[in-house]
Amino acid sequence: DIQMTQSPASLSASLGETVTIECRVSEDIYSNLAWYQQKPGNSPQLLIYDANSLADGVPSRFSGSGSGTQYFLKINSLQSEDVASYFCQQYNNYPWTFGGGTKLELK
Amino acid sequence: EVQLVESGGGLVQPGRSLKLSCVASGFTFSDSGMNWIRQAPGKGLEWVAYISSGSSYIYYAETVKGRFTISRDNAKNTLYLQMTSLRSEDTALYYCARRSYFTHFFDYWGQGVLVTVSS
């Protein structure tokens, strides 16, 4: 199975700050990577697919980048509603696997 | 508006069975691959099972293979997960999630249903 390692596991940032979350993958997944946001008490929602494509309705302050085995989720100008956990997921190979998550809190 | 509504969860003893349902609306269910994904309390996400639109392709995670069965009824817009020989480690919030039309990420998720396996 493809292993997904997210870092950091938790993150504290101030309003207006820019934050970056990394997802490292055990083998090349050719940008077949998605990012999800899970707000407290809610189900996950798709943010980014194909490593850098924004899902419908997602604010432009979110962006994805990377290739090969290293991918990033960047949030510009952090807002209070961005407090959530973030998960990466690869869909290059079955079984589809997720990173362990990054919990983002406000400082 | 796409809606996925799970039901059928609850408290069950180890070794027993439980069947989850997910009713879909707001899209053409019979055209969509569907998944079950679970999340143990306070933990990350684990993909559990997938079924293609016409039930021709079915895949399971190794952790549930041989114990769980995914199925669907396109006439009823409903996805199912039959769980047998349940273990404490199956305790989780179970989500149904739609496969994107393009490839295997999950573009819509239900609100989840809690399954607790305990004596």
C-alpha cells in the first residue's frame, strides 16, 4: 500500500497568516492527490484534486502544489473558518489511502 | 443538491452483524461509483469499500475483506454495507462518499453513522 505522511500533525497560526501543510508519499503518484477539509463535528469536504485543482466553491486562498512524492496545501490569509483538520489522499493506486491529518488551530 | 444520508449504526457486540444504508439524492445515483470510508474516534480516515455504478467492480480494504459486503440498489438510490464478525477495531464513524466521475477521489460525503462494537 502507498504510505502517506502528513506534516505537521498539528499547527497553530494567527489570522491573516499563510500556512503550508506537506504530504509525502511513499512512491510517485503522478499528481493523483486530493486534499480534504474536516471542520469539527462535520464530514470531510473536498478542497483540491489532481494536486492543484480547486474544487467547486472553495475559496481561492486555498491552493495545492507538488509532484512525484511531495505535495503541499497552502492557505493564504488564514480565516477563522479555516480551523479544521486537513487530510491528503492518493488515488493513483488501490487501495486508496489517506494521510494521518493536520489539525489547524488559531493562535 | 447532492445529499447522502447514512443510517443503521448503533451499539453491537463483538462477533455480531450490522447493516448500514446510505440513501442518495440530487444526482444520478446509477451513474456513480460509491464508497464507504470510516473514521475511528479522534483518528484519521480509512477507505473501506468501493462499488462501481453497475456493481461490476467491487474492492475492499484488507482490514475488512471477507467480513464486509458492499452492495447497492440503483432503483432505490441506496448503498449498503453489510458488516459481519464485527471487532472492537471496527468502531468508527462510517461515511458513504461518492466517487468523482473522473477518477477516485471523493467529491461528496454523507454526515456519517456511528458504529460502536463493544460488549
